[in-house]
Amino acid sequence: MGRRPEPDRFSTATRLRLLGEQTAARVYRSQSRRQDRRSRLTGRAAFLALVVCSLVVALAYPMRQYVSQRAEIAEQERLMEEARAQVEHLRDEKARLQDDAYVRRLAREHLHYVLPGETGYTVIDPEAAEERRRDPEAGDRPWYSNVFNGVDNADRK
């Protein structure tokens, strides 16, 4: 004879209850897996953050040194170029000083040299001459005081 199926097993209420329990078990398992993954991922992230921070701290000083040394190298290269330009200028000046006509011209301009038979003239600034005349005490003071006063006056101008 045939067996009769259990009525509870196939009833709608039973099916819904079993389905609910199975679904609840799946949800609980997936949540616990997510929490496990989250906790593992958080630990990994913390370790990764620690490693990155350690690298940043370890490389910060050498990078600062590198940047400052590059700036210093650039400054020294600029000074080297200025020195090269100065050396080139001095070589040109040395070559010009080999010419007797150039030396004569410099002597005439800066040292007020005149050739025999020429008459030399010196033009005096009228304002400077008037200023010297206004100081009547200049003759009463020692010569070195007048020199110091002249230097001070030149610095003011």
C-alpha cells in the first residue's frame, strides 16, 4: 500500500516557514562572511596604511635633501656661468690693453694726461665749489677732519 506523505511537509505554511528559515540562514551566513571580509580587509588596510606612512616618513628627509641639493646645484651653475662671463670680459679687456692707442685714451680720460704742446682744462662743478666756500671753518680744522667730512658728504650724495 501506498505511503501517505506527511501533511506538515507539504503544507503551504510549512513550506513558507522552511523557505523563511533557509533564507534567514543564507542571509545570516552572507552577513557573517561580509563581516569576516570587512574585518580582514580593515586589518589589511591598516597594515597598508602603516607601510605607506612608514615609507613617507622614511623618504621625506632624503627627498627634502635632494630638492635642496638640486637648488644648490642650480645656484652654483648660475654662479659658474657668471664667472665664465666675467673671465671672458676680462680676457677682452686684457686684449684691448695690449693696444697702445687704447691705453693712451684711457690715460687721457681718467688721469687727465695731455700730450706735449696741448693745454689741459679741468671743468669744476659750480655747485660743489660754492658748497666748499660756504664752510669757513674748514681752514681752522685739522686736515684729516676735512677729509672725513668730505667722505661723509660724498656718502650722503
